[in-house]
Amino acid sequence: MTTRADSKKRIVLPTARPGDVFDVQRFGEGQFMLVRLARPEPKARLTRAQCLRAIAGAPLHPKMDWETLKGLTREP
């Protein structure tokens, strides 16, 4: 099988499917070996309750109210 790289250094593998992940190993001048890796499992999505807990536990919360901040940052 012969294939050619395009201008973005991509090649087409006839048996590859979208989402496949390969390990590229170099074996000297001009020799490469591709090893297909197992597809990574998709991460489980957070539930609504888990999202709300993560937001509540986030370290970036304002320490002052909006009116105090406005007073400190705006010219009189």
C-alpha cells in the first residue's frame, strides 16, 4: 500500500475509522510503525447535583458585594 502526505502532513489509512488513536514509533531513517490503541472510554457526564456541588465548592467566589466593588473601582 502506498499513500502520500498532504500539505498538512496528514496521510489516509484505508482501514482507520474516525476516532481511532495510533501510537507512532520511529525505527530509523524513514521507517515508522503505527500501532492502533484501544479507544478511550468517554468520560461520564456529571449529573445536575454534581454540577451544583462543583460550582458551590469552587474556590473563586467574590469576597465583597457588587455595590462595594463598584464604589472601589469607579470614579466619583
